[in-house]
Amino acid sequence: SSGLGGWIGQGLIVLENVPPIVLILAVATLIIFLTEITSNVATTSTFLPVVGAVAVALGIAPVALTIPVVLAASCAFMLPVATPPNAIVFGSGKLTIPDMIRAGFALNIIGMILVTIFAFYLAPMIF
């Protein structure tokens, strides 16, 4: 209700010539890497109105950009602070942070690809 989403949406009108699949990939990538250092719920709550406004400003269905936000927020695999399960695994003492980053980065790349494919190809059939 602050109007920030609308303001940002209008400011990002320069994206009108970017193909939707590229926007979806960009949104998924941003959210996946943000949730490595921020709360999944806070990131989702912050970005849903913003990407919804961007979608409306670009004339595409808001669900095309909001689905990647919701799905990507669950793909935090690199750092112990990202999710409680990551912290538990790190707390075992059997993994170092560089070990987690290496494995988590690969999982994040896979997550970006899967979220993009789902949001672009499958979500329109469901929603």
C-alpha cells in the first residue's frame, strides 16, 4: 500500500523488450542468491509486490514473475545462515563453509534452471 511497487514497476519499463524467459531467470537468480543471506519469508514478502508491479507495467501476467519468487526463495543451499537445515548440517562439524558453498552453488544453478523451466513452461498450463 506504500506505492513502492508501482513506482519501481514504472521505473523498470526499460525491460519491456526483454523476453519473458530472461526476466523469469533474472528474478529466480536474484531471489535464490538473496535468500542465502536474508530470510526466505522476508525476501518473498518484499519482492512479491515489486515483481507483480513490474509484470503489470510490462503487460505480462503477474503470476509469470511471482511464481519464480516463491519457488526460488526455497532454494537456499550455500550458506549455514540461509536456512535452519543448513545450520544443522554445518553444526555437525563435518563440512566447512567452502564445502557448503561449492555444493550449494551447484544446487543453486540447478534450482535457477528448474524454477525458470517450471515458471515459463508449466505454470501457464496450471494457472
